[in-house]
Amino acid sequence: MDAHASVGHAELEIPYNVHPRPDTGLYNAKLGVWLFLASEVMLFGALFSSLILLRTGADSWPRGYEFLNVKLATFNTFILILSSVTVVMAWSHLRLGNLKKGRIYISATVFCALVFLTAKGFEYAHEFRENRFPKTNNFLAIYFTMTGLHGLHILGGVIVFLYFLGPGAKMWAKEPERYTNRIEIVGLYWHFVDLVWIFLFPILYLM
Amino acid sequence: MALRRQIRVGSQWMYADEAHKALREALRVMEDEKVAEGHGGHHQSFIRRYVFSTDHKWIGIQYGFTALLFLLLGFCLMILMRLQLGWPGQAFSIMKVLGESRAPGGVLLPEAYNQLGAMHGTIMIFLGIVPLAVGAFGNYLVPLQIGAPDMAFPKLNMASYWCYFPGGLIMLASFLAPGGTAQSGWTSYPPLSVIASQGQTWWLIGMVFLITSSLLGSVNFIVTIIQLRAKGLTYMRFPFFVHAQFVTSFLLLLAFPPLEAAAVLQLMDRVAGTSFFLPSGLVVSGQALTNAGGGNPLLWQHLFWFLAHPEVYVLILPAMGIVAEIIANNTRKPLWGYKSMVFATVFLGFMSFVVWAHHMFLTGMGTTISAFFQTTTMIISIPSVIILSSLFISLWGGSIRFNTPMMFALAFLPMFGIGGLTGLPLGLAAADIHLHDTYYVIGHFHYVVAPGTIFAMFAGIYYWFPKATGRKLNEFWGKVHFWVSFVCINGIFFPMFAQGLAGVSRRLYDGGMQYAHAKQIAAQTNPFMSICAIGLLTAQVPFICNFFYNAIAAAIGRRDEGLGSNPWQATTLEWAATTSPPLAHGNFEVLPVVYRGPYEYSVPGETAEFIPQNTPLTEPAPRGGGLLPTTAVAMREN
């Protein structure tokens, strides 16, 4: 049944690496990534809580929409939502056994991510030119910390996607199902990173 | 009712869907068996095998070794502090190891005392006990006890160790930073920590590594326990240790990220000049700080204790798990109240997330919040009491074997009891006003962690040493180790309650000699406590010799052949693996199937005194068998 699981591996085989365990309905990495995302929720949750505490305790709080580039951020929001769609497309094409189309959609996801990062870079450069730094006030401090951390998450996703486009894609020849699973997992992570932005955008730019 | 199709399998009729299920299961078992045989003899390079190993057993040993070294180091820092506390201002030649800048002429400086204090706490908790309890015992035992070939993600497991180790090195390297290492206590409260010298930045970076390590490890443990359980090992057949590790992993997974966020924010405060934790108008050494201000030092405390209270249970739950295993084994009885212990553990895990602010009663957060956290704190003591009481009652009527692991496990019970009960006044806001930040607090949590958790760790080392090496540790020296440690450790910590009740504050460089109210009791007790600390250090010598003598003997192949694969006559699955499972070759020759609960000792009506979990039941299984129900037979014959 597990035709490709035992091929060419010197290392130990772990059960349910590729196929779901019948009673839990999950393969190992899928459970793993959900747990990881739970910890990420706690990480960003702590930062959002800090923002709320700082804001409610502040005498005055700058409004993001007065000086941040709301239009560019709106554009970025749509770019990220689009990338969430493309990563699902990539996964569904891989599920259908079409590596070529899968790769095209992974590339599209990476492209969206890079557009997002570039736009963010322009925003940062603009703030720095206007003498707005993390140390200027607590709004900018939390703005730079949270968007910076989010940007690092995007960058991490890009690196993983690039790996699966390049050397990681070799796995397709022997274990297409495992490769597809991996894209599903990084896709779940990617949706989470998008979701964080969906929260960051209104809280930092609109409220 | 729709008719289901039946097919004939051998001499039996089965429903098609049930036959399909059985076939899938059979294929899975065959696959597992093939896998278990398949990796018999391949060769690995030395580095892959011993340095960047992906084998959970070796990683466990790596964790254990490193953590024990850190424990010893943390203890040595404390010895230096105790010398200063016992005989304030006296010169000691041993103090000169700290260098002229910290101890000129062998007299410890106050700022160096602060550094030792901060690093003692950090090293003991984050580099010593958690890695030993979770990294070493968890890694080594959980896959064996659930009958798994390895952890679910072996490479992640390796990465976890290799985040922990550099994190530890960074912590150590911070001693060399200009201005010395972190000196704001293990809690690193701002604003002091933000304006402290460079060592604090190193501390924060080290913490980020350690947090990452814990996160990787906890994901791995949870997935391993849920996914790689052996066939037949349902949750209520887990050894209690596995439950303890399971809940611990959830605590690590969900409690550490807020500290990571807090560390990032403090790092921003220190490096990028933000003021998350710096209020406006702060004046340091007569000069106003140029920071923007507007921050909130309490924010750090909330984020820190949101981790650090669950962390307390991270320290204690694996210890309870170890003690439970050893008590069941050495009383030759099942644990009393196993189910209630399990549910208490899960409840404890949930509650540990809503008690954190009882560390902050004196910060002025308001009586409403204090009342809430006081209530939750009283509630959380209930599951601890359930677990401890169950362990006590488990002793009742057993024919107890007083071997070294059992001695440590037995000592754990009253010691943890003292630690836990002295915590109750601290959880009540009114009593805490008097006791907060005194030696009473130090006595309380050291009773939980030192003669509590560390004794449980010792028990675990003595108990599972034969599993890892094929040799038993010497019983005589084990008992010497136990009795001297037991007497000395109480000599250190018990007087702390008296000191604290007399109002001696913690973190005092001279142990209270400069305060009129504290002077008398400090002079009466501190030298005695320091002598006990030195006695405790001496008591570890037989353990260290015993440990290394036997570990080295095992490493050069001199195993005790007469010991057999199950020297303690235990029932749990780790003893069903081959004698001290060979490294990097999987754990079980054939993956075990579990038929029984974890502690079938002295079962009435059975001839065997103990029945391992993987022993098949003698009579046919009452449920889940392939026999066709009579009604179905009747329908077919019609």
C-alpha cells in the first residue's frame, strides 16, 4: 500500500509520514504544522495584546491613517490574498498530478510575496526619510516591530517556496504524494501569515 | 436496516467493510515490521551518529549530559553566592575564579552577586531542569513508552537540541560581555533590565534560541504521542509519565511564544531605542533618559509570567510522571486513582494559563484583578493535591522495595508537599503583601524544584540508567548520595521560611546583615545554610563518580549481562524493547501491540506477579473481534 515509502531510504521510516493515521485522520506533519500555528497565534496574540495595553495606557496615540500609506497597504492586502489563492491552486494541481502547473502557481505565490516585500520596503524607506523611526514613539515602535516580524515570516515562506521549486522538487519523482503534502503544509503556514496581515492592516493603518 | 455484504475470511464470515479495515491494519503492521527489520545494519559516520544524531535515544542522552553539566554549573554559582551570604564581605580564594573585576582580592562585589543570582536562576530553569525533564527524559522515554520507532520528526528533534546548545553557549558567553552578564534576576524586570549592561542583550538572544528549541521539541512530542502510539495503546493505557509529558508539551507550545514576543520587545528597547517597557520621565544616575517614554513596565511582567507560571508546571509535571512510574513499579501495585491523576494533570495544564498574575499582587494592578487571580490560584492547588494524594495512597498496602530510585521518589512526595503547601499563603493577596519578595518565596519554590523536581530527576536517572546503558548504578553509593543530599538540602531551604517570615528580603547582597530586623536571624541561619550547601555539593561526588564509572564501563562494552532487559520487573513498553536499545537502529524488533493498562502489577487471579503491557490477553477479546454477530448469521441462513 505504501509503495513509495520504503524506496531508497537509508534512514528510519516513521509511520504516518505521508498517509494519514486512520484514527486521527492526519499525517504527522499536518498535525505538526497546526500545532506550530497555534504557537504562532500565541506569539502574535501577545504582540496584539501589548499593542492594546500600550494604546489604552497612552495619553495620546498617533493615528496610522494620518501618515502611513494606506493605499499601498490596501494594495498589499490584496496581493497577499491573491497569493493565498495561488498557493491553493498550486496544491490542487499537485493533487491532480500536474507538477508543471503546480510550479507555475508556486512561482506566482513567490512573486506576490516579493511584490509585498518590495512595497513594504518602499513604505519603510519613506518613513525613515520622514524621520520616523521605531524609537520616535510607541505607535511606530509597535508598527515596525509587528510589520517587521510579519515581514520575516513572509521572507521565511519565500525561502521555503523557493526550496520546493528548486532542490526540494526532486522529491516529486519518487514521492509525489509527500511533495504535495509539503506544499499543503507550507500553504497552511502561508494562509496564517496572510491572516496576520489581515489583522495588522486595519489595526495599524485604519484605526 | 440495509443489509451489509459479507465475505468469507478463512473459516469466518465478516462484513466487507470490517474485513477491509482488518486488512489495512494487517498491512500496516506488516509494513511496520518490515521497517523494523529493514534498517538493521547500515553504517553511519561518527558525526551523524554522535554529534548530529537524529536518534531520539542519543539526543536524549545529549540533552541529559548537557543539562546535568549546566545543573552543576548553576549549583556552583550558588555555592559562591552562599559563601558570600554565610560570611558577608569575607575573602575566599575560590572567589578569584570570577576575576579581579568581579571579586577583587576574593571579595564578591554586589554587582557580581547580582550577576550570579540572575544566571543561577536562568541556568537552573532554562538550561538545567527543563532540558533534563523534557529534553532528556521525554526524548529518551516517550517514544519507547508508546512503542514508536522514533520521534515523529527526527531531524526537528536534532534541530531542537542544536538550538538549545548554542542558546546555552550564548548564555555562558555573556559572562565575558563588557559589564558582565545579565544582572536583573532571572525575571529580567524592566526598566532595570533595559538600562542594564550589554550582558542582558546576550541573555535575550540566548533566550530566543532556548524558546525556539522548546517550541520545536513540544510540537515533536505532541505529534509523536498522538500519531505514533502503538496499536492498542489508547490514551487511558498511557503510562502516567506520557500524560505528564503530553500536557507539558502543550504548556511549552502555548506559553513560550508570549515570552518570545516579550524578548523581542525588550530587545527592541535595548537595541533600537524603543520604549515598550520604559515609562516617561525616567531618571537614571541623575540623568533623564532620552527615550520617548510612554511604555509600561507591567507589560513585561504580564508577558513574562504568562510564560513563567506554566513553566512552573513544566518543571513539576515530568517530575510527577517519573515519580508515578517508580512508585507503581516499586510498590508492585497499580497507581491509585490513575484516571483522576490524568484528568487532574489536564486540568492543571488548563488552569496554569490563568494564574500568572499572582506573581504581581504588589504591582498595584487593582483588587478586582487580584481577587480573580487569587481565586484561580486556589483552584489550581486542587489538581496538584489530587495527584500528590493519589501517589501517597498508592503506597498503601504495597510491599515497597526501598531501592535508590524509590528513595528519591518517596522523598519527592513530602518535599513537593512542603513546597506546594507553603505556596498557598503566597497565592492569597493579603498574606502575599507580607511575604512577597522575601526568602519565604525562595524557600517555597526551591522546595518544589530542588528536593522536588531534582530529586525526581535523580530517581529517574537511577531508574532508567539500566535502560540506557545495560548497567545498574551502585546501590550503596546511591543511598549515600540520597541520604546526605536529603539532609543537606533541607538544611539549606527550611531556614528560608523562618527568614522570610522575619522579613528578610531576597536578592540581598549580604543576606540581610544591614537591616536591624533581619540581622539577628540572618546571622543565626546563614552560615549553617551555607555549610549545608557545601555538604550538598559534596554529596554529589559519589553520584558523579557512580554515574561516570558505570557510563564509561557501559560505553566500552562492559555491560552487566545478568541484568536482563527488564531489571525492575516493570510493565511499561520501554522495557519491552531490546536491552538498552541499540542507538540509531530503531527501538523495537517488532513494533509492540498493547493489550493492557500500564500498571498490571499483582493482578488478582493471575499467576505472574506483573504483566507487561504487550502481553496478549489469555481469553478471547470480548469486543472488536472478527466473530460474526448471531443476528447476522441468522439473516444469512434465511
